[in-house]
Amino acid sequence: MIGIDIIKIERIKNFIDRFGENGLKKFLNDSEIKDIKRAQTVAGYWAAKEAIAKALKTGIGKELSFKDITIYKEKSGAPNFRLSNKIIKRYKIKDCSLSISHDGDYAIAVAVIESSSTNKA
């Protein structure tokens, strides 16, 4: 399964200006907030979580929350993600991969998720 999302970085800058850290806590886990140094990173994490939701064909809502997804960086600096145990079990997740990129005014993310079943458990 594959998902992609793109977001304008200015939209995230405005969100941060308006809601600050309390706003970030609505969609980022504590470990993700510690990684944040720039609005571009926040935008990339937002796009990543949306791409993951699209790959799972759920969107963000009752079945999958932002907090079910944790974005992190490998030792190499490459982005990756973990899903909550309930999501791994529900969708029978075997493997996953993530790419995040920023250019100019935009951040984009692509998520690939391998599942042993295309149906929900």
C-alpha cells in the first residue's frame, strides 16, 4: 500500500504561530516534538502522517489517530515511522518505509506499508 501527501510549509508556520506547542501536541508525540527544530520538519511530519493514513486507506479519524503514528529518524538521518501495536495488529503490518522531502514552499512525504492482508482484522 502506498500513500503520498504534500503540504505548504507556510500553512504549518501559521499553525505554530497561532497554537504554539499546544497545537503541536494535538498531532505530534513528545519524542517528535523534541526532534522539531524548524517549521519544515513539522510540515514533513504532518505530510508523513497523512501519507501513512492514506496508505492504510483510513485517513485520520476513528480508526487511526495522529498519535498512533510516531515519526523518527534512523541513525543515518533517514526518516522512518512506528505504528501503535493496535494498528500493527489490525492491519497485519509486516514492513514499512517513509520518504520526506522539502523544497521551497512545500514538504512532501511518501509512505509504503506492506501488510499480510489488505483486509482489516
